[in-house]
Amino acid sequence: MADDLSVDRRTSALLVMDFQTLIVDNYAADAKALLNRTARLIAAARTAGMRVIYVVVGFRPGYPEISDRNATFNGLKASGAFAAGAESAKIHPAVAPLAEEIVVTKHRVSAFAGTDLDLILRANGIETLILTGIMTSGVVLSTLRHAADADYRLLVVGDCCSDRDEETHRVLLEKVFPWQATLTTAAGLDQAIGARRSTP
């Protein structure tokens, strides 16, 4: 974990990924604590004037985005989960976006696959992505890999990520992510944002 983080709020964006009710309820470890930490981090980012961007899973009626060949998403199609307007697709109220904040809807695991996220980031001069999300082995891993190849600077807020498999979560944070990202905590990032905020 990095102790001397430097975060430029003007060129950084906090990505809040897959914090939807169904995902929080079924895949988050210690969901209440996770939501509390993430909510505080979002508040700190907003106070600092940093852009907060939400990423959610969602599908049109009839699920035209899902191929029969896609083993991961075929189950969602059969279950009716994450359909447009469904309760399961809504962002958890504890970390809900403000009216003016961007919500990117994805149809695959990565926040970048088939979305306009990269266009939005580049149009707003974003160079650093701060990743939070459920699951660590899903959206966080896939998004990190794509973002690293796209030359973004990456920070992963380890205690604002969660996975249903604690060992997988640990291995990714300790052994995989550090090759391409700086690891931090919600408290560490809040401190870095606060220090930058107090600098003239």
C-alpha cells in the first residue's frame, strides 16, 4: 500500500463500479462496512472537486446485447437480472450518484468493453483512474487490465473492492494488481485528497 500518494483531482476520476443492489447483496463481503467506506470516499472526492463516474451492468428489453455463446452473461438473460428499470439494476442507495454525475452502462465485465467510458475520460482530460468495485476478480480486474493497456495511471482502493472469494481478492491485491497499479485504502486516498485540497 502506498503511503505517499499524490493525486491531482483535475486529472483523476473515481470509478464506482457495479455497486448495484443485487451485486452488493450477493457478492460483497461485509457489505455494510464496504458501503460505508465507499460512501465516505465518494464524499471526499466530491468535496475535492474530483469527477465521480459510476459504472453499472444493464441490458435492453430482450437482452439483445447477450450472445448465446457468452457463458458468463447467458445466466443473466435467463434470470431476467439487470433489465432496464429493474430493482436489481439500481445503484445501492448508500452510494447513489448525484443527478449530474455520469453513469456508464456496460454489457460485459469490463467497464470499457462496448462503452463510451474511454471517450468520456479523454474528453475530460482524465489521466488517473481510481478503481473501486464488486467484484475484485470481475469488473476491477478486467477494467484495470484494459486501462493499463490504454496508458491510464491506476490506483486501486483495496478496501473499497470486494469479492465473494476472499483468497482471490487477497491474491489480486497483493500479487497481481501491483504490477500495473498503486494500491491504497479509502483512508489513505482520503488523506491524499485532503492534503491536495489544503494546498494553495
